[in-house]
Amino acid sequence: MGRAFVYVILGGGVAAGYAALEFTRRGVSDGELCIISEEPVAPYERPALSKGFLLPEAPARLPSFHTCVGANDEKLTPKWYKDHGIELVLGTRVKSVDVRRKTLLSSTGETISYKFLIIATGARPLKLEEFGVEGSDAENVCYLRDLADANRLATVIQSSSNGNAVVIGGGYIGMECAASLVINKINVTMVFPEAHCMARLFTPKIASLYEDYYRAKGVKFVKGTVLTSFEFDSNKKVTAVNLKDGSHLSADLVVVGIGIRPNTSLFEGQLTIEKGGIKVNSRMQSSDSSVYAIGDVATFPVKLFGEMRRLEHVDSARKSARHAVSAIMDPIKTGEFDYLPFFYSRVFAFSWQFYGDPTGDVVHFGEYEDGKSFGAYWVKKGHLVGSFLEGGTKEEYETISKATQLKPAVTIDLEELEREGLRFAHTVVSQQKVPEVKDIPSAEMVRQSASVVMIKKPLYVWHAATGVVVAASVAAFAFWYGRRRRRW
């Protein structure tokens, strides 16, 4: 028993939903596209699980956060897929893939063949057992990756009001879940091995501001240590956690957020794996020309930094999905995936955005004292490579994004850059307006501002005229040659 499709998306997360929408916009025909997912529901916006889903009042529930509402676009309900002739194969695990034969075998024994495959399998949470700690199966130990996890966590939260929660991990899941637990009137202690929260992105100065706010909300921090074991009651429910530093913390609820691992096992030995993910080119195409990979599972070239990266964020999933579909459906007009790494979060009254790469010298700016609007720049080898901003306006976030994408030279000292703050980004962006030809001195280095220097190439009118003549000649020859070939 088997079925055949032109396009198959393996995985039903965020990336799958955005890919499906892009397919329909590019004219996919009824019956050509199939999405296979282990989850029993159509693709949804995963960030909602650690935010709106856990609220005590008017919590978010499906169908309100199906993709692609996260990008203020259409909401793709199951009916939407049916209306567009897209086959949803839900609650189904694929147990093997034969890339050479272009087939997938489901756990039910069905064979599904494809012409093009998009891998959107995402990643799975790292489990405590992988670090030698048993107890993940206890009813009050929760992870958060999919809807089933969120439902389980929400249920445990309801039964733990005014109780004690221990959050293991200081990254995205840890910080966002801790905020939700506080809102649910649960006492929270966060445990992580790093010196401060969000260690992969935040500087100590940035982290201290958020940590101080969390402390004001009652959150306790235990840093520089890890979980070693649980204590259980007679019902095998966790009652306490033991830490490597000797600490003993009572617990009615444990949330674990210690990282993820890309789901690549079906393709190991068949596709090239790099940095933990499936290696793709700038068109999201793997080492097999008929297979593409998107989202958390893909390792792709980040043009801005000239190296391969695997990024774990919803923005990358959305944009890589659109690009892969464009590359499949319209390869001639699809260029390189020129992606600017982007991360964001919203907790309590905070809302921050980060662009680029957190490497090099750090320059903090803004009003750290009142915690309302502040930011940081990262400068590496004399160029701006990363920008962070808390409490910005839509326009300010757009400005730091554009400035980071330009990777401008920073020609002022770091103290002056600190004083300029957002003005620096505004200057960079404003000076990108291309002046009229008559205003550009020939072969001259033009100083754009006190802080940024750009070199303008000499422009000559005869260069432009020659280009027009050559282009017209090529077009005329192509037209003549095409008509002649049709006659043949």
C-alpha cells in the first residue's frame, strides 16, 4: 500500500505551516503536497506554548495559534489544508526514509513516495537521563516542546498553586516558563550551571537586570550547579531535587529546559550532517538535490558571517521554509538565503530583540538604571556584528536590524559608541540612501558620518550607457535565437 506526491514535508511544526502557505501562494495543485507529522494536530505557532498557553486567565488554545498567525498572516486550520488540497497525515511516525529511492515508510506500513522532500523534523528536548539523572517519567516533571507537553504542564500548574517549582535551565524555556509560573502564583527557583541566565546571548550586565526583576517577583536563582537526583514519594511523584553543590530544594513541580537535539536520525548515512544538523546550501538544498531541510534541523550558510550555522529560533524556521519552497518552485528567480540571525522574547513587562552575532567587544548603552529602554552592540574586527535592544519601538527594532545587516565599520572608540547608542544605528541606516550620480565625487572616499565610513565606487555616465547598449544587444540576440529554435 502506498501513495505518491510531488512534494512531501516531513514534520508538522512551525516550518511546515509556513512552507505550506508558500506552496499555495506559488500555485501548488490539489493533491501534490503532503505533510506528515507525529503530532495529532495541524502545524501551530510553537512559541505560544511557553507564553499565552500557560496564562491562568484566558489561556491561548487551538485553533487560535495555528500557523501562520505568528507573522500576522493566514490562520491555517485543518479546514484550510483541506480546502487547498493538501494532505495532512497526522499522528503518524515515519520509521525509515530511503533518499535514493525517494520513499518514506510509516509506522503503519504505508509507503509514501515523493519528487521533492522538505525535512522539517525540528528537534527534541534533551532529557535528564542523557546526563545520568532518572525521573523524567514522574507525573510532575515536565518538558516543553509540543502541545502534549504544554497540556501536561498546564495540568500540573493547576494542581500546584502556591506550591514550589524548580526550573532546571536558564535559557529560553527556563526564563519564559519561570515567568508563567510566577503569574500562576507558584514559587520558583531556577537552577543552571552558568554564571547568569541566557548565557549564550546575554552579557552579565544585561542578565543582571533581568535577574533582579525576576528576584523582585520572588524568583530565586541557584547558579553554577546542576541537578544530580530527585526524591520521590510513594506514588513516584517528585518531592525534592538534589543539586551537585549539596543544595536540597523541595518541589511540587519541576520544569526541565536544558537544550534540544536536532532530529536527524532518519537521514544519518544518507545526507551530510554538520554541526548537529542536516547540511544545506544557500537554497536550503541538502547533499541530495531532491531533499531540502528547514528550521532547527538545518545547518545553513549565514552569508553575513561567512560560515555555517544551525539556529534554534522560530524566525529562522519561518524564513527558511519560505525560501526552500521558493527554491523548489521557482529556482531561477530564487537567490541565496541571506538571513540575519534574529532572536526575541517577551516576559513580564519586558520585550527584547537581538540581531546578528554576540561575539567581539560589547558596548552597552541606554537607561539600564530604570530598565525601560537599553541595549548593546557587539563589535568584532572593527565592524558591528550584533545588536540587542530592550523596550524599543517598532521603528527602533527595524533600525538596529538594518544596521546590523549592513555590518558597518565602526571608526569611533567604544566610549563614544556607548554615548551615541541608538543614534549610531540611525546614522548607519540613514547614510545608506544612494545619492544622485552628480553628487558623488569620482573615485573619492566619502565619509558618511562621524562614526561610519563607506567607500563609494566611481560612477561614470559612459559606463551606464555602455551597459544599456550591451544589455539591449544580448536581449535582441536572445529573442532572434529563441524564435529560430522554435522554428526548428
